[in-house]
Amino acid sequence: MLKLNEIEALVPATFKNSDHIYVCVLDIEGQVYFASKRFEKLMEAYATDIYEKNFLETLKKVDKARIHDFFIEVIERPNHNSTIELLHGNTHISWEFSVLKNEEGDFSGILGLGYPKPASIQLSSEEKTFPKEVNIIRDVFFQLNHSWEIISANNQADKYFGSSGRDLFGKTIWQIFPDPNIYRYALEFKKAKETNTLRIFEEFSSLNGKWYKVFIIPRPTGMDVIFKDISEIQQLTDEFKQINLTLHTVIENTEECMFFVGKDLKILGFNRKAEKLVSSFFGKTIKIGDKFLSYMFDGMDEIFLKNNERIFKGETIVIENEIIQARFGDKIWFSHKFYPLVDTDQRINGFVYACKDIHEDKIKIDRIKTQNGLMRDILHHQSTTLRSPLSSIMGLLELIDKTQLDKENKKYFSYLKPLAQELDKVIRENSKQVSDLD
């Protein structure tokens, strides 16, 4: 285990020096290895030396029973933050625990960041609290009175406005508001005050290039304002929209009819070609939630049911067969593909059924096969039919007595043998091509 001063050095200075949050480093048994000044005040009633104290000493009995298992979960998930609410004496604190690592990435303790659970505020006889998704320590948070003057602000607000709290207090929001799009905010502030209702909206700040989700909460003394940075979420949302748009384009422009089917065998989605297929073959209008088996060709339902276990285990099934179009009685060749729908956690949540009319392609392929067969027959016939007489001709050429020929006939005879040999070569090559095709 590291020395106490080494552990303290691993805690970020912004946490150690904060007056707003409780900070501590513990071992799995709750022994304190580091404590911020605010946490020391919380623990000072339990021991003279902070490092003789145990985190569990301040807890109620019911919280002591569950905190040990909670710490084990924290250690088992070293790259995650885990939250828990605990009652320390009369102080209700919301804690966020994570694994503290040294420079080598080794476990050095459990880092705890805690802040008091916000007290509820009475408004028009209705009790209201801060929205669950906000954190008044980590988000930009400030308060206004009825004259629009800032009466309090956290560290994040200081950074957002580019001023210290002392410079902000007493100034109106309109004097120091940094965003040029102030009209939108002014309108929302006014609506919140006039209607005495919570206002929530999202806005891009050209000042720092971030997206914020803005909460304006009217209070009896004025209003609370929270800017929650959602830039990362917004970026992911934009990326998802782009991916979704690209996927939609691909799906709609494919030549296949595509059906997306859930584990319960109900339709989750489909493309326009699938919609036209259902209308043409079944005379129906397909809808999300319909039973998938209602839109299967005759005989394909049996094939699917025989292979559904393989599909849901992650296999891809490809089949080609002839389908009888029930409405017209025509036989049409179709290809069928079944492949699993897998989520980001590699869980199979359904499958995709893609089918395509391949009748014209099948006819073309069969025609080419027939033509190739005829060509092979012709080549084979030529090879066998021509080879026998050609062999006889070449034999006779060898028997002719060239001395009996005059000069002119000798010249003609000299042309015959090379021509016969060339023809024999062509026949042999054709014969070889037929053998290769077979």
C-alpha cells in the first residue's frame, strides 16, 4: 500500500481544495487514508486523528450493512463510477465512489466524492427539488433574485462567466451573460418567472462551442439556473442520426426486400421493397407488430421453423427455391437470407429476412448453361468426327511418292502437310477445352 502522502498526491487538487464537496480515500473496510477539510469536520466527533477513523463509524446501522458489498462492486468495476446515498448522523450525502489508481495503474484505494443532498424548497405549497439529472457541484449553477441579480454561484459558474464569485454577486444576469444569443435565454427566464413553472431547453453556446441543457427553476426568492453540459451526448446523437440516415439509405436502395423481426417473431421494421412485395404477393398492407409468419411464402415457413434455432444462435442461412405466386399461380425463383440482429453487447435480439426475385437471373443463368452445353456437344462432335478422316489424310500424305511428282505438283504437295497438321492442332485444342469444361 502507498504511503499516506503518496495517496494524497493522487487526489486532484480541485477536489482537495473544494469547500463544496466531501472528499476521502478509503480501503475496502472503510479505513480513511485521506480526508478533505470538509470531510474532516464531518468525522471530527468520532476520533482525534482523522487517520484513526473509519468511514462506517458515521453511518446508520442499515447503511453499514450494505456499504461493504457496495465497496466490493466498486473494486470489481475499476473504470466506472458508482453512486450511493448515505446518512451520516443527520447529514444526508450523495456519494460517488471510484477506484483510485497510481501512475502504474495499480489500485491505491477507493476515492469518494460526496455532496449534501439538496434540500427541498417550498413553492406554492408544492415541494420541489432539483431535477435528478443535474448535479449542482459539477454543472454550471447560479441563483438569481427577483431583480435578476446573481446572489450565488458555484465554481463551474465562475468558469462559465469568466469571473470569480465576488465579481459576479450583485450584478444582473444581463450585464455579464456571455452568450450573444441572450434573447432566447431572456425569453425563457421571463416565462419561468411569469408562469412559476420549470423551463427546460437545449442551446448551443457559440462562446465555448458546447451544448447545454438549461434548467430554470423558479423559487420564492428568485430562481435557480443550471447549465448541464451535454456536448458529448449531442455529438453522439448527431453521429447516431448520421449513421441511421446512412443505414436507412442503404436499406431503401438495396435490391432485396428486407424484414426486421424480433425474438417474438413480430415485425420490427421493413423497407419499401418489402412493403410492395407483401402488397403484390399477399394483397395486404404490412405493419410494425404484425406476425412475421403471416408474410412467408408457401413452404418457406417450414424451412424457417427448421432453421430458426440456428439463426438465433448466430448462423446465416441462405436458400434459393421456386415460389408459387398464390394470386396468379406463376412460379418465380427467389433467394432467401436469414441472418441475426446483434446489438452492441453481442446479444441476438432477432433476425433480418432478406428475399429477392431472382427469376430473370435464374433464366439467364439456365440459358447460358444450355448454350454452354450445346457448345460442348458441338466441340466434342467436331473433335471426334473430324479427327478420324484427318488422321487418314495425314497417313496418305506420308505414303505418296514425291519422286513421281513434277515440280509444280511438288509445290502444291508441300502445302498440304502443314495445313493438315495445323487442322489437327486446332482439333486437339478444342478437345482439350471440352475436357476442361467437363
